Amino acid sequence: MNDSKRKYKPRSISGFPELLPEERIVELRWLDTVRAAFESYGFCSIETPSVEEIPVLAAKGGDVDKEIYALHRLAGAADDSDSRVALHYDLTVPLARYVAQHYANLVFPFKRYQIQRVWRGERPQEGRFREFYQCDIDIIDNNAVSIHFDAELPEIVYQILQSLNIGGVSLNINNRKILEGFYKGLGIENTVPVIRVLDKLDKVGAAGVRDLLIETLNLPPPVAEKCLTLAGIRTADSSFMDKVRELSVQSALLEEGLTELDFVMTSVAHKHSGVIFADLSIARGFDYYTGTVYEGKLTDFPNYPSICSGGRYDNLVGAFSGQKLPGVGISIGLTRIFSKLLKEGRIPLGPKGPTDVLVAYIPGETRSLMLETARILRSRGLKVEMYHEERKMDAQLRYAARKGIPYVWFPSSGSRPHEVKDMAAGTQAPADPAIWFPGVKGG
Amino acid sequence: MNDSKRKYKPRSISGFPELLPEERIVELRWLDTVRAAFESYGFCSIETPSVEEIPVLAAKGGDVDKEIYALHRLAGAADDSDSRVALHYDLTVPLARYVAQHYANLVFPFKRYQIQRVWRGERPQEGRFREFYQCDIDIIDNNAVSIHFDAELPEIVYQILQSLNIGGVSLNINNRKILEGFYKGLGIENTVPVIRVLDKLDKVGAAGVRDLLIETLNLPPPVAEKCLTLAGIRTADSSFMDKVRELSVQSALLEEGLTELDFVMTSVAHKHSGVIFADLSIARGFDYYTGTVYEGKLTDFPNYPSICSGGRYDNLVGAFSGQKLPGVGISIGLTRIFSKLLKEGRIPLGPKGPTDVLVAYIPGETRSLMLETARILRSRGLKVEMYHEERKMDAQLRYAARKGIPYVWFPSSGSRPHEVKDMAAGTQAPADPAIWFPGVKGG
């Protein structure tokens, strides 16, 4: 192995992020925070395989094939079963498949959270990765899902984003029924292309959308204008209702959507003023949404892609099942948020590991004394590592300092007591491993 | 979507396990247990991408190509960067690559744990999956890794396996230097093929190994016999030393191996009598091991594959780096253990979710009372879900019972107090959400 010709110099792989230990420790804390919040609302954990059969992945609608990573054996496959699977690109389609497949063993409303990596063969760019964590919660029920869940989800997400301390966020909520009902009320038959065009508002701007509506979809200019006016409505409360009605467009579906969004806004908006908005520009690209849609943004980085998204889908599970199993859910793009704040220097980095106490290697003391000291400290819930080599104390302390270990322990078997050094304070004091605790002096 | 012709009936994918919520909740507890133990010894968490560049994966040695899943885009790749990556089949090679790549940013000895899924294109059979969790801890250091770590690792693994309550286990330890030194002492020049043959002992038995050694490797029958005698040595303490010496084979490397294994056995075996063994049949297939090797088994299922394994590798990081960075590590095959015990009915399954309390939907009470009740209970650390539909109380209680939710809460705004129902006991009593706690009556 010392032949330099045999060495392969590794490089990072574009779109596949990798963290240093001091960064990962924060990411892990974030993942714990998300999980704790999901569980505090009674959502159960599931995980699905990283792969799905390719026909399952096609259920999303839209053109996603080129984003999908399929698997193949590097050399000679023993059978062909691998050639029909590919890595999942989200956690919603796998959930729909899971519910259809395990229907008889689930209790409904089925409330699950799912924190897993997903893969997309996108061109890597800021905020877009090929492998990243998503944190999803969804509720799927027989026949109908209570609208209360549509209101509960932004509440949960808001609490999580607050706990992560990531700075300003906005959670923007809309309802597909408002869009479809409005377009239908304007006499537009096929609403899907209109929604897809409006979804590009962020990218191409109002003028670009207007051109697309008029030139590509052949909408009369006044109709296109009304679509744009609708998309311009954004309110911090239920006042969006009046603004929509001022546009004098009517349809039963529109009314239904307005009522639903009003319910959600009335339930949550007053609690989180300045964060939650009714935003009628939100469309969400995926075809499967049929009601409420959510999109979250970092307000300090308005051009950065959305950090959470989701919505209500009435027919997704139906692609795999005879039952009518509507759902509503939301996904937090944890990697996307974390990587941005890390890059912007907004994530304070601390220690490079979880250790509370380093038990020093003391020349002249027995190894069993040191092992026993570590065992006692560990039995009291402390995270303890041992220095495993007879090195100068300077070197041992330098190791603790470089890793950010807050305390170094000096075991003693003689008449002298054990001592512990507080690395931040630079002080050292006698201590008893059976009763000492960080921040408490002596023992 | 109601057109049955469009439905795709999903099926499980062979080798890619998937759990029901009540199973996953236990798996998650196991993962938490493993993580807590790793952290209690001061190991930091890292994760590496699911993919590595293909030349990196080749560093393992041996013929693994056909087990490796490479990625390709399902449709038209935008660039060719995807074609050079494949899913990792273990966490050791990615670690070696990680250390070489981030060397300047790490503190040594670098002690990391890594709990991730890995992928192998094996023929699915009992205990062999195509996607599964591995839980690895390794130590990598500059120039030399303290032998104390070789003793610490089985200690940690033993504690974890005890906490998981999985029944009888054995941790079998050997040292490659004993094998190589012994074979060299017998005059065998090329020891690698001999180790590979001995590694098949479990599969083909002593007679099969004898045949292979004599017929394929052309060893003289007495030499082959000595190799088999060595492999037959298994002791619960350091008495393996005497048994090896009785075979009258000598080499400096053999002595070194005996001394190292003696150190490990002396450090840990006495604490865990009947669990930890010096087992000179343990070879481990991978070429990269150079000293201590570990292999764990479920003693109730002796024919089941090993449930943990690892060892010391002096040159693996060197494949990617100019530095000499030896390491030692061990990997727990969590999916392999879990799936076997689940199949054998040894894992008691409980609730289908984490919820402590279900807040019932009470006709006539305001929604805000119910929301506030849930909020108060949650603020006290309880996991609380709300029943979000106005249904008969029977239906609500049935939901709680089917999910295994232990308490159902009945909010009240009038002069009557709130009440809580203990589902197991079938009792119902007044309670105050601000002070009630599970198992404590009244409030």
C-alpha cells in the first residue's frame, strides 16, 4: 500500500454533502429536535427502503424520470430483480405505496413521520443536492382527512423552525381549490397547465408568467391579468377572502377553497403573526395536490429555494389501492436549511464530539483504576472517553482542548483525591467520580 | 385515478426490509441504544454520502464488484458525473476515504461512530439483505493505534448487546498475526489464500477445509492438519496461549499476535465470562485486517451469520493518503439481528406509535379548549395527539386502543374537571392537565 501509484486521491462528489464532526453534531441535534416535535404530536416513525419499483415512482406525475437514479450491478447481476428498482426522490410517494401495501395492518387516521435521505439527479447548485435529508409528516385517512390536520401541520413546522433558531422564516399557505376554482370561474377548462405556469412566478417573474399564459396557453390578456392579480394576494390573516371576492370570480370550488384556507388561517395565523401567510401565489409543482398547499422560506434569503413544502393530496394512495385514502403532509428540507445557514456562518460550531470528560492516562496508576473511574462516571450518564496512551500530560490536555472536551479527569489511587480540570476555566480541583457533576465544584 | 387499469399493485422488494410502525418503534429504540452507548464512550457521529466513487470502493480488496450497486439516471443524464459513483457496501471504506480527505480537520485519535444503511447486491436469504443498517465504531490514529482500543471495542459491543436484551451472544476474538505468524512458522509463504480457505470453516466444515488446503493450495497433509488444529482452539481466557505453544510452531509475528490477543482477553474476558472467547478459527474474509479480528454470534442460532464483526487494519487509509493511519473498528449488524429476532417472535411488540395521551374530541366544548389542553400536556414533555373529528366516543376510544395509546383525555371547560381514562386499567378520574402525570392518579 506504500506504492504511491496505487493510491487513489478521493475528492468530494458534487451534490452529495458531507459534514465534519463539529458540523454533524449540530445536524444530529437538529434531527433530534425534528423527531421530538413530530413525536410530541403523536406521529409514529416509519422508514421505507431507499428504493421503490420504478412504476411506483412514476405515480408522482410530471416529468421526473431524468431526476431518478436507478440501480445496476457494477458487474454481472445474478438476477434481473435489481433492474426494476430506483432510489426514491421524495418520501410522499413511498408513503402512499406503504399505506396501500400495509393497509390492513395500519390504524387510521395513519399519522407517520419519516426522516430519510432522498436522491435527485438534479444539476447541483445552491440549495439543490443529489442526496439530502427530508423530514416528512403526513396524515392519511379513509375517505376523508379532517381539515384540522391542515391547521396542525404548519403549527408543528413553525415550532420546529423556532426551536432550530434559524432566523426569520415565512410559512406561506394556499389552497389548490382556490386556484382551480378561480381559473374555472374564469372559464379555463384545463387548469393544470395554468398552475404549472403560475408555479414559475418566482423564476420568471410576473411579466414572464403573463407571456406564458397569453402566448403559450392562449389565455385572453384580461384573463391572464386576473390570474396574476390572484397570485399577488398575500395576507397575514383571513383578509385574503375579501381581496379574492373583489375580483368578482365565482365557482363552487373557489368557495370551498376559500373556506378551507380561512379555517387554516383562523386556526394558526393569529398565534404566529408575521410568519404565517395566506399566499395565493403558492402553487407547488407536483400534480397530486388537491387542496391546502404549503411552502416555507428563509426570509433573510428570499432567492433561496423553499425550505419546506407540502399539501393535501386526495388521490395519491389511490394509484396503488382500491380505497379512497386522502392525505395531507409537509416536508422539511433539513439539508437545504442546514447547508445554507452553515455556509452563511449562522451555525455556531462547538465541540468535535459528545465527550463530557476525558479520563487522563496517569503514569504510575493502574489501568484498572482508570477504567473503573471511567465506568463510574459513565454509569452516572456522563459521556466519557479514556486517553489510551502514556503521553505527556501536555499532549493529553491538548487533545481535550482541540476536541472541545470540557473536563479532564485525573484518577488517583493513593491518599490524594481524584482531581478534575475545567478546561474553559483553567481550574483544577479535587473530585469524587461517584458524586461529581459538570459545573459543580469539588466532590 | 379510479380507473383500475392505472393502478399499480405494489409488492415488497426482496432483500429490502420494511417494518410496520410497531416494529419500527422497537428498531428506533435499538438505534437509540446503540447511539447512546457509542456516545457514552466519546465517539463522535459522522455520516458519509450513500455513494462513493467506484475506485474508492475497490480499496477493500477481494472480489466485491458484483455486490456493488452503481447508479445511473433513469432517463438522459445531464452529465457523466453520476456514472462514476456507486452505493457503499460497508462503512469502513468510506471512513478510510473520509479520514484521508479531511485529515487536516480531524483530531487524532479520531474516534467516530457511523450508523447508516449499506447496500449489497447479494442473493437475498436469511440474514442477508440488499439494504441494511450497520452501526460502526472505529478509531484511526497517526502511525499507531493503542491496543487499549482493541480491548475497549468488545466491551462497548457487549454492553450494547446486553442492553438490547437479545438473548445469548458470543463475541469471538482472534488476531490475524497469530494466523499469519503460525502459517509462516509452518513455512507457508503466501498466507492470504490460507486465511481465505480457513474463513470457510463455518460453511464447508473441517473436512472441506482440509481438502481445500491440501488439494487446492498444495499444503502437505501434516501442515494442513496443524492449521486445522490451530483453528480448533477456543478458550474463555488466555489459556489459548498454552494450546498454541503446544503445537511447537514459532515465529516473531505469531508471538506478537499472541501477546496482543492476550492483552485483549486479559482486559475484558474475565468481566464477561461465557460471552467473550479467544477463537482461533476467526479469520474474517476482508483482506485489509492486520491484527485483532472480531466476530459475534447469536448463540441460540449458531447457523445464523455473524451479527457483528470487525478488526484492526493498518493500511486501509493508506490507500487514499500518504500518511500511515492504522485503525481498529467493529460493526454491529443491526438489521440482521433485529430481523432474526423479529421473525423468531423474540421481540415483544407494543404500541403502534409514541403517543402518551389522546385528547378526545368532546361535542359541545370549544376547539380552543382542546388545543390548549394538548398544548399544556405537551409543554410538560408528554406526547399528545388530538382526535380531530367529531365521532362517537366509542370510535375515539377504539382508535386509542388499536394504537396502544395508554391514556385518553376528556377536556372540560365547565365546572366539571377534566378527566383522564387509563386504557389498561379501564378507570377514569378527574385530572388537571397542568400537573397530571401518567401513573399518578387525579390532579
